[in-house]
Amino acid sequence: MQTTNSATTLIIGAGPAGMRCAETLARAGRRVVLIGDEASPPYDRVALSRWLADEITQADLITHDPARLAALGISFHGGSRVTAIDPARHQVATADGGVIGYDTLVLATGSRAIRLALPGAQLANVLLYRTLDDVRAMIDATGDGGRAIVIGGGLLGLEAAAGLAARGMAVTVLHAVDRLMERQLDQRASRRLSGHLAARGITIIENAASSAILGEDRACGVVLDDGRVLPAELVVMAVGIAPEASLARAAGLLVARGIVVDGQMRSSRNDIFAIGECAEFQGQCVGLVLPALAQAEIAARAICGEAATWQPATDSAALKVAGAPVWSAGLVECADGEQITLDDPDGAYRRLLLRQDRLVGAVLFGETADAAWYMRLIRDCAPIGALRETLPFGPAYQEAAP
Amino acid sequence: MSIRTTCPYCGVGCGVVAQPDGTLHGDPAHPANAGRLCSKGAALGETLGLEGRLLEPHLDGARSGWGPALDRIAAAFTNTIARHGPNSVALYVSGQLLTEDYYAANKFAKGFLGTANIDSNSRLCMASAVAGHRRAFGEDIVPGIYDDLEAADLLILVGSNTAWCHPVLYQRIVAARAADPARRLVVIDPRRTATCQDADLHLPLRPGSDVALFCGLLSHLADLGQLGAYADGEAVAAARAAMPDIASVATACDLAQGDVARFFDWFAATPRAVTLFSQGVNQSSSGTDKVTAILNVHVGSNRIGKPGATAFSVTGQPNAMGGRETGALANMLAAHLEWDRPGDHALLAQFWQAPGLALRPGLKAVELFDAIGRREVRAVWIIGTNPAFSLPRAAAARAALAACDFVAVSEVSANSDTLGFAHVQLPALGWGEKDGTVTNSERMISRQRAFRPAPGQARADWWAIAQVAARMGHGAAFSWRGPADIFREHAALSGFRNDGARVFDISSLAAISDAAYDALGPTRWPCPAEGPAPARLAGGAAPTRMVAVSPRPPAGRTDAEFPFLLNTGRIRDQWHGMTRTGLVPRLMAHVGEPFVAVHPDDCALIDGALARVGSREGAAVLRVRHDRGQRRGELFAPMHWTAALCAQGRINDVVNDFVDPLSGQPEFKHTPVALSPWPAGWFGFLLADTARPSLAPWCALIAQPGGVWRHELAGPEQPEAAFARLVERLDLPASAPRLCDAHAGRFRIALIRQGILRMVLFVGPAPLLPARDWLAGRIGTAVAPGERAALLAGAPPGAAAASASVCICHGVDSAAITGAIAAGADDVAAVGAATRAGTGCGSCRPEIAALLARVPVPA
């Protein structure tokens, strides 16, 4: 992918996808300008939970410090928010009044965390869980211990809950439906996870509909629609994300839920690409880092003139909550699916979902060492056949273990 | 303190040197085995535990002590005879009895009950050989000795899987052939058995066509002018009429003409030829004629009674011969005395001082149980045998026993299928506890000696018989102090007014002292008081004659409804009803479940499926084993399984009850049957530290090492329902690790308590479940946290699939043997050197040879 083309690629968004795209292009000899609205140098967003849990420091998060960016030849503008795109002029405007021109534009604007429209949702100590600043605020709020309420029992909410608990807070998770991580886990794994968290002092309230956040200028609790009042010194909302496509929409690009792209991550304009969580391919937005990184590389190769095509692959989610490894991939529910469960109530749990002799989903709880093998089976989409009997026991039981 | 005794299994009668703790080895000084033991004999020490033993007398199901139990038998016999006459009572006894027990039983029945309704399970085993011997020699004489098998230049095994059923004899044969490879071995058997592995020629003849084959051989020898002094014109003419030439033999026997011709040529060219025969000959509706056809060839061609030239009947049971000597069969008197020989009845009545001695023969086994069913016999005492499982059409025998006014059973095992019908249960002595003599197939009398104390209240059978006799007023005739007294009486009777009239004469032992009896070494009869007698009989002084016989087909005919022929028999490592061998894990390793062998082209069922084998008499459900050694259209099933280990595996429920008209021996090896899939919805196995019989509609129990019981299970339900039912029945907790694949019908669960694996249950829709050995070995062992769920895989990660056990002495499986072959071991001895397989009892050497034939040896 060596090229001497001096045309400029401008990348908006210095998250993992934007950074990967920038680095790939820079290594290919392209001129790259990277703009991020967070002040920090590019960091590993996935590792925020470990910082929150006090397992690593803030400095450990940084993946590309200024020196490394300089070495790569990437022109990085941190803390700089793009306010508009002018596709006709091939330039963007920034909040500080600047204008940056481009030959090719890559949108890597990611997602924004959803703030529920509840009374009191804007109070100072009602936090989201998305950015480095969000986590900084959460860590600051844990200083005196106290009580925290996490609204949302999905992947992010539970990471936040575990992190806050690790920092000494008494945490209650409010989850709107009857099982945690319902998009990734089946009923039984979810139960096992609840039990595991409860055993570590995290209170889980399922079927909990929050109706308001109490407090004058600082939140002091959450009211549920059944009238229960749960006092708290910190409220974290982790109820979901939405693709950040407002710039693209304003610029007249085709946007559905996300910015609509083709297999080369090209938007409805030939010279504008979109990658990561803000992009929508065949009606799907990715929500995890690995496919976002893959998209970044696809876009970079397209910009360099290579014919690479994005193949949506199955998502997987790995989570480690207070020592309980949880992993899931593919479908969780499937009307015509067949499930295999291997359940040790005092040990590991795995549930495999098959459809038409293919592995289409897997949930592992307690022991996730075989996750990569299941991931490959789901991605390969090959017939399982005689493998079925030993499938729950992992690659160690296969004749030609990979 | 070593005790010399005799193995209680087959009729080879091997000497055993045993210690009170049960450690034992073959007796190097015994002429039968010269130190060898087979797999079963070598495991005798593992059968001496008291688990499952009947140790106390029971009356109507309650412990009673001996007095009331004996009183009840005496009263039942007295009252029944008073009301219905002496022939309304009967004894049914066993080739497991010692000669002294046999003698007591026969004297009691014929002499003092006044009925000849005493038959032995030898009727199921040796009766046709006995009838054939009596026709040829006027007496039940086995003319040859074991040495003849080694001296023969041509050895013909007919209807005998000698390698498995008389393994030590077979090892002697193999050794003799190794010493002189010019010696030929011909096996005549519809099945290609392990015995065929080493044969120069196997004739897989049509079942029941043995008479045609040997009539053809007789014609052939006549054509060659080879018949000698004993040749009988009528017998030869009958043979020639039936089988004039090789072509007619080939057609009648369904053999290739060339094979028949080769066999006939070899025989004609070999003066030293021995024909050994066993149950394939005897257990036939023309069994007596088969024996006669064989004897005719040997008598007619003067190949009888000489070293290396004889016909030879090998007995199935340890003391079949002893039972015949004492006459404990319905159609014999005692000591080879005959009802139809003038003076014999009076002689015996005089000797026994028994004026009421039965006047005519009694009912033979099958007739006897029919008579019980018709309530003509109303009181029966069964000693040392299990007719509820072992008789043909066994369900009818059970119905007869259930309806019988009075049943007494003397037993070693508390799990006998027959015991449940008994009003009186008497605890008998087992091997190692009882004391007396047995006679093997070559007329060798050997001592079985006690080397362990009598357990519980168990007593000798002769003692129980004498006690009942005394209660009935015959104490004086049964006042023996011990087995030596009985033996002396038996020996004295054999010589009583004999004067050479009867070959069976052991009168030189009539005055044996107690000490000499205790010390008695192997002694071949005849041994008359007059002095030493030749080892080989017939062809000399004894009358020897041919009898005209013609082939006739077996009684049962296949038809559209019952298109297969069922053959039954023994397997290598089991004995009879498995009360001893079925408790020994290493003996259960060879074959663990009742099976039906079928040619794969005859059967749409996969190997390992369950099949229903049904006849007009009844049905059994057996594991399917594909076997290209079966003739098309013919099945084989082992005889061994009783309700104790597999209620559905009782093959004798299926066997028809046609009998030989002369010998009364049932045709166990020829029943028309249908073979159909058993409609199993699920298959499974349970491994646990206790046995749980009848867990499922089909359930086989298999003892494993370490006190573990393997349960092979199947039933008609869907797997999910069966699993749920079993989990509830076994009370398995919600915390037990489990695998559920409902769509595939696969369910597995493990019970782990305090970190120890207690139980594993696997259920699936097909018989293709993981091998059990590894899991069975894990029961009772500690489970690491990381392997809890992996136990449900049934194997350790990356393990090679378990392979079948071949050598049980040294625990070598077929994978190890094929591995050794692949590494260059090119014969049985080399495999033995590499793996130790086949270097113990040697019973598995034919199977090693079969593997050698299949696996290419690297050049």
C-alpha cells in the first residue's frame, strides 16, 4: 500500500477507528490530519473500565502520545470540535473558527451515549459512561465511597457498576427488563451473572423503570415508577448509544440510523467515508471495537485505491465483571435455533445456538478460554455435522484441534 | 498354606493351587493343565467374596434356620408322595455338584423317595454324548484321554469353540501343533469362531448337518476300503444310502465340494485322527445320531482307543462326568447300572438296602418341567442350578415353578432367577468351601478341597439331603460323617458284583482311608480293585459297535415369520449364569452385555443397536454385533445372561424346546427366530458405585473395577423424557453439572459430592455414546474445578478413543496390540513380548492372531 500521493485525508474522530484509519494511511505514505473533540491524545476506550476499576492508570490508556503521532507523520488536533462539513469546497469548519481542507474525508465520529429524558437527568452528578472525561468524573465522585446507582444493566452499565464497586461504592444497578445483558446473554447466563454480582455486593434491580432523578443541583436518588426511592450520591446512565451522524446529516449525506456506507465504507459522496459506530452498512451499525478497526482498515485501503470490501461479521462481547468472565457472540435468541447448554451451577456455563447445522451464537460464563474457537466457528458459518457432540467441550476435544 | 483343588468351571478339570486368601495359580502337577489356567480360572480368586451370597436358610421368604427348613422339605415330600405317589416329587440337580453330593441326591431320589425323577442340568449339556457312548460301547465311556489331542496328526473339532470354552485344552492343542506344524487342525462349526483362527480348514456347515458330513466320511472311507474289524454292514449301508458321494455331502452341508474332499482326504490319509466334539453336536434334536455318526467313523475305520486316534467328548461342566458315574440322571441307575440290563436293578436295591428303588426311568429335564407345569410333579428340590433361566422356553419353566405346590432351592447365590420361586431356600457351599471329588472329560477324578471356612450357615448339599432323608425315616442309609464316607460307598458300589460287567469300576478306592481320600491325587477311572486298567478304552475288551444312522434336519424350520436361525453358546470369559464371573470386572471387560451376532448383510441395524430376537416361545432384547463369521441367515447369542444382570437378555426364553428323542437333550443351537429393531427412543448409561437393576425398560449391569457398576440403558421414550425421569429417580440435585442438547436428544449429568465424582448419566438418541472406561475409572475420584463440565465429554481432552479389551490378564486393549503390530511385532509371541498380551492364560491368543491377520505388519 505504498504511495507517494500527497493528497490530504482528513479524519474526524480520534477514537479507535479514526486512529486506526489515520495510522494505516500514514504508514501508506498518505498525508493525514486527525481531529478529535476530546483533549486527550488517542486512547483505548475499551480499557476505560479497567481504569475505572483502578486496575490501570490514566496514562496506561494512551495508545498514541504526541511523539508517536509525530513519528507517524499524523497531524493531530485534539480538543477540536468540527461544526460543519462543506463537501462542495472539500473543507470543514471547527468550533474555534478554523477551516481545514481535505481531498478525502473520513468520518469516525462514533456514538454518543444516550441520556434518558428523565426529570433531573441534567443534574451535575448524573454521568454518562463513554469518554475519558466521563470516567474521570466518575472516579472523582467515588472519592468518599457512598452510594451509586447505575441505570442500565447492559455491558457498559455492568462494567461501570463493577468499577464503582471496586472503588468502594455501594452500587445498585437498575435494569429495565428482566435480565442483565439481555442482548448478549440468555436467561440462565444472565441469572448466573446476577448471582455473581450479588455475591460481590452489587444490588441488581430488574424490571426497574426509573421515573425521575431526585435532587436540587446534585442528584440524591432515583425514583422508580413503582414509587420506590433509591438514595444515591452518584447516578450513572448507561442505557445505550446512538451513532453520531449529525455532521453528516447536516452536510447532506445519506443518513439512516448511521451514515450509510457501501462495502468500501464510502458514504453517499465519493470522497467521504464513514467508519466505526457512526457508519451504517446494510442497515447495521457496529458496536464493538474490532469491527470498527476492521472498517478503518477497509476505508484506508479504499482511499489508497485498493479494492477491499467490508464483510460484516458476527459481533462478540467479552466482559469481565468482578472476576466473572462472560463472553458472547452472535445471536442470543433465534426462533428456529437449537440450543446446547453445558451448565455447571458450581462452575462454568456455556450455551451454543445452532441453526441449520451452523453455530450462530455462543454464550460463555465463568470460563471463556474457548471463546476464540467459537468465534471462528460462528464466522466460518461451516456445517457443524459430527462436531456437534463435542462442540460444548471446546477445541481440546476436537480431532484436529486448531 | 497351599491347598490343591480343581477349577469349578468347564470339563477340562484343571488343577488349582489356592491359598485361603484367594490367591491361586494353576497346579503344575495336575495332568489336565500342567500349571495353565484360562481367564476364568485365573480370576477365581476374585469370585470368593460374600456379596450376593445366600447365607441363611429361608422358609417362605423369612430366615428360618436349618431345622424348620429341612422339616418343611421332608414334610412336603412325605405328604406329596402319600397323596400323589412317588413320581409326584422330583429333584433337579447340577453338573456343579460334587460326586458325593450327586451320589447322595441320586440315592435319596431313586432309592428312598422311590422315583427316578432326578435329572441334572447335564441333560442340557452331555446327554446326547452319553446316549451315543451307550449305543457304541454299551456304557457311558469316553474312550480317549487328553494326550490323544496332542498325539493326533489330524485333530477335528466339531461343534466346539474350544479356544473359548475349553481354553486350556485348546492351549495344549496349539502347543502341540507348534511343536509339530505338520499336525492338522480342522474346525467344523457353522460359525467362524476364535477357534477357527488357527485352523488349517474351517468347514462352516449348515447347522444340524453333522450327521450328513460324517455319514459321507464313512461312505468315503468305505469306498477307499479303509473300514476295519468293527465295521457294521448295516451302518455303512445307511451312510452310503444317505451320502453316497462328496457332491451329496457338499449339498447337504452347504459346503464347497473341494473343502469336503480335502477334509475326507486328510482323514483317510491320517491314521492318528481325533474328533473332539462338544455342544454343537450334543445340543441337537439329532444329538445322539450326531455322536453316533462320529463314533461310527472312528469305530469303523479303527481309529478308536489308540494313542492319537479316538472320538472325544469334552464336557461342559466340571462334574458332568461325576453325575453320570453316580447315575444322577433320570434314565440311569447308578455306577453305570442300567434298568434294562437284567439283574442291575436288584443289585442296586440290594446294595442300597432300598426295596423301594424306582422301577423305571424318570422324567428328563424338559419333560420334568412340563410335568411340573401340568401339576403331575408337585414338589421339587432344585440343587445348584437355575432352570428359571437355563431351560429352553424358560418362561414356561418359570410359569411351572410359579404354579408348583412346593419348591426347595439349594443355592450359593441370592440372585438366582429360580430362588424367587422357592418356598424353602437352603444356603449351599461354594467353590473353595466344599469338599469332595469331580471327574473331568478324560475320566480323571480330582479332589475339590475346601480352603476357606463355610460362610454364614451354608452347608454341603449332601448333608442337607441326608438330613431330609433322615427326617423321612431313612437315617441309616444316609449316616455319612463326611464326603469320604460317601466316596467309599460310591467306589464300593462300582465294584459291587461287577466282575468286568461294567467298565466304570473304581473299587480300588472303596476302602480308601480318610487321610488317603484327603490326599487323593488325580486318578483316572477305571481303577478296579483287581489292578491297573488301561487309560484308553474301547477297541479292546469293551464291546464296540456301529449303529446305523441317517441325517435328519433339525426340528425347527424357518419360515416367513421366523426367517433366522438362532444358535446359542458360551463366550470366552463367562461361565453359565454369571453368578461368579459376572461379578469380576476384568471378566466383564471382554463382553459386557448380552448380544446377538449377525452377518452385517443380514441386518439393517447398526452395530450397537438393540434388536428383538423373537421366536414362537418368547423374546429377548440384545445388543447387535455385526460379525462376518456368521453364516447368512444365522444368529448367535450368548447363553449367560440372567435377570440379575439383564432381565431382557435371557436368550433361553427364546430357545425352542425340541429335544433329541433318545437323549432328551434340548436343541439349544437351532431355533427359528425373527430379528427386528427394538423400538428404542433413547440409549444411555449410568456409572455409579451401587447397582440399580431395572432402571430402564432395557438395563444391563456390568461390574467395573473399583466397585463401580456400569448400567447400559435404553427405553422407548424420547431422550428428554427419559433423562428427566432418571434424574428424578436418581434424585440428582439441581447443582449437578449437566449437558442438554434437546434437539439432538443428548443429555448428560454428573453428580459430584465433596469434590468426588459419584455418578454419571449419559442419555442419547442412538447407541453411539462415548466409551465408558475412562469415566468408570473416574467414579470415586476427585474432580478438579476446571474439569467438572468436561467430565460430561466422557473423555479427557485429546484422548485417543478407547479400544476393546483383548487380554484381561494383563489389561491390554486392541489399540495397544495393533500398535505393537504396526511397530513390527509379526506373530503372537512378538505381540506378547511387546505388550504382555496373551502371555497370561492365553485365552486371547486367537483374538491376537485375528488382529495380526488384519493389521499390516511393516516390512
